[in-house]
Amino acid sequence: MAHKFGFCPGTVQMDTPERFEERVTDLFRLQESALLLQGQDRVDRLRQFYDQINILRGAALNGLILFALCAFGSCGTLRARWSAHPVLKGLTFLPAAWSPPMVCIR
């Protein structure tokens, strides 16, 4: 009997999120063990790759925070200069309404 195996949820009949997660975990463990059997050099390169990804995520987050601070500062400066205009009173809080919500990255 042939077994159906799909990586996209719903591609296999009677598929549940738990079974899908179990299949993905099994595949990850299989690939990880194959990598560990290839030697320490490959493992070190993979570890460096993951470290680079984490550093780039941190740099992107720092860039977003810096952009938000600059946007608040420039809008605050414009609000102080043009405080007589009633439409521009809410300009200081424009970046808060415009920026996407912060998401936790694992």
C-alpha cells in the first residue's frame, strides 16, 4: 500500500495540523542527522549561517526602531513649527498609525 505524504496542510486526506507538524519535525530530524553524519565542518557552517540570520534580524529591527524614532522626531518638529494649523495637530502621532505592529520573531 502506497503512503501519501504531503508537506502542505490539506494535501493529504484526513490531515490534521498535529500530523503535519509531526511529519515536518520528522523530516527536520532526518535532515539534521544526515548533516551531523557529514562532519563537523558542515555543522559549523550551518551554525554560522544561523548566527548570520540572527544578526541580520537584529539589524533590521534596529533599522525599524531608528526609522520610527526619526519619523516621530521630524513630525514633532513640523508640529512645533506649524502649531497654528489645526489640521496638523495630530501630525506627531502619524507614524504610530502608519507603522505596522511589532511581531515577535523566534
